[in-house]
Amino acid sequence: MDRERQTIHPKFKLNGVSIVEYFDALGNRIDSNKSNTIYSFILNWLDESSYMQLETSGTTGNPKVIKVNKKTMFLSAKNTGKYFGIKAGDSALLCLPITFVAGKMMIIRAIVLGLDLYVSKPSSSPINTFSRNFDFVAMTPLQLEKTINYIHKIKCLIIGGSPVNSVLKNKIKNTYSGVFETYGMTETVSHVAVKNLSLGEDTFKSLPGITFSQKFGCLEVNAPFISSTPIQTNDKVQLISNNSFRWIGRNALTINSGGIKFNPEEIERLLSNHYSEDFVISSLPDSLLGEKIVLVFEKKIPTNPRRFFSKLKKHQRPKEVDFLNKFERKNGKINREKIKINLLNKYVIKK
């Protein structure tokens, strides 16, 4: 990386305290007693290597480690700052694990853009105890749900990791804060598209310099500063233009029932306005259909759960309704693979 990318913005702070004094011009010096992983990450960012290792979340497969050019991460941070109007001296909150790209990029944005970064231990309600306001925060949908009464403390809030359900969208619409749902993955170095939930938008729009196309029915991301070739995703979308799309769901989650392919996330969206309980659409083996669609609730089945099946097309309607005591989550995302395994184990015991 060039010298600009090897230095820390002079206005970068951690929890209100400038850390410029810890570093010399090349960022070689740091208090050796600091074992904090954030400081270790900053040293990693400032070393002579041109790459950083990022771990994927494993949403649709086994987690893996990929190498990403630091220049790409630098440009991504700049792009985010430009799009959202984030400026040096603005306050930000890191409340995501720094194990994955979302947390790492919050630190890099603070370093590159000169933000005053406050750090909170990741929890479901990270901002509730803060008396101060923030200019920029990134959260998961679960954190948003638990923070909904406090988002007036946040000027710009980006949500990622998994889709925001319709109930939450309705609560956010027309709020004072700018709440944006983001689309991205580790391979795209954080988000490449956003939609403004505060304005009720239902279409993702690209960030500057990024366009979209389709291949095999799935989204391709064209971002020259990230990759010289299109990044093939596993996401089914309705392509509106080369700068916008509607997200349908992950192709890997497709359920083949009676020769008809269904995307569980699409069915969930159709039902999301009607259940206050957490639920997912999964499947179980079926001797006639191959797979049957199952509506699975967390903790307990609500009264008369089938009453909203009329909102679905006939073939989309679940053949069975069940529950699991707890939905396992990883990095704020529901672990669908684990739910399917637990549901199958329960099914086998029943038989």
C-alpha cells in the first residue's frame, strides 16, 4: 500500500481518546502491554503486508478464510464514507464481533475516515446503556430489534448480516434516523448495495462504482476496485437495472418439493407481517414429495398458526408446523443448517 494507506487519520480516536501517540509515522510502535484484539488488528492493518485474512461467516456453507487486498478495504471505507456523508470527527460505535468482515470494516472506516470509535461488547442491545448519541453505527437485525426504542440516538444506522423482516421495516419507516439495510459479503469487502428503510425502499441500489448483472439466475457484482472479474454470488434476485435489484433469497437454501423449487426466505417474507414469534421455513424428508415444507417456530407454536397460509400460493403452504426450543445463531444470523439438523433429529425420534 502507498504511504497514505499506511498512516492513521489524525482525528481517529478510540472511546474518545486519540491513539496517534501510540504510533510513529509508519505505525510501528504500540504499547506492548496492550493485548486488546483491536490494537492487534490495527497493527496488522499497518504492517508491510498488502493483504489481510478475512473469515467468511459460513451462512450457506463451511466458513473459509480468504485473502483481501488492503487497498480494496481502504477504497471500500472511502466509498462508504462518501455515500453516507461520514466525515472526520464523527462518532461511531463498534458493537459487532471483529472476527468477521463487518466488525473489521468498522475499525478500518474509523482509521481511514478519522472517526471517534466507541467500542461496546457485542450484545443484543448494545446502545441502550449509552447516554451519548452516535453519527454512524452498524448492527444486525437482532440488535436493531432490541434497540428499536433507542435508534433516535443514531444519525445513520446500517443493518447487515441477514434480511430485515417486514415487522421491523414497518417500525422503522418514517423514523427520524436514517436506517439502511445493506447487501454484501466477505468477498465484496462489506456492503456493495443499500436500501433506505426509513423511506420504505424495497430495492437495493449500488454504491458508487458498482454495477450488477445476472448469471444462472444469480446476482453478479461488478466492482473493479474489488475484483477484475465479476463476483458470482449465490443469491437469487430480480434485476431491476445494472444499479438496482430486489433480493429473493439464497439459491443454496432451495427446497425441492414435488419437483417444484421453493426459496424459504421468499415464503418467510410473505408470512413475516403475520407472526410476532421468530420462525423459519425449513424442510423434512417426504416419501411422496422428496422434501416437504415445514414452518418452524422458536420456543412454541402460536395459536392457530395455519390461519395465515391463505397468504401463500397453494404449493408454498407448509405441510407441517413444528417448533424447536431454541434457534442457534452465529454472528447474529440464524443457523439454518443446524435448525434443519435438529428438526430432522426430532422427526426421527417421533417416528
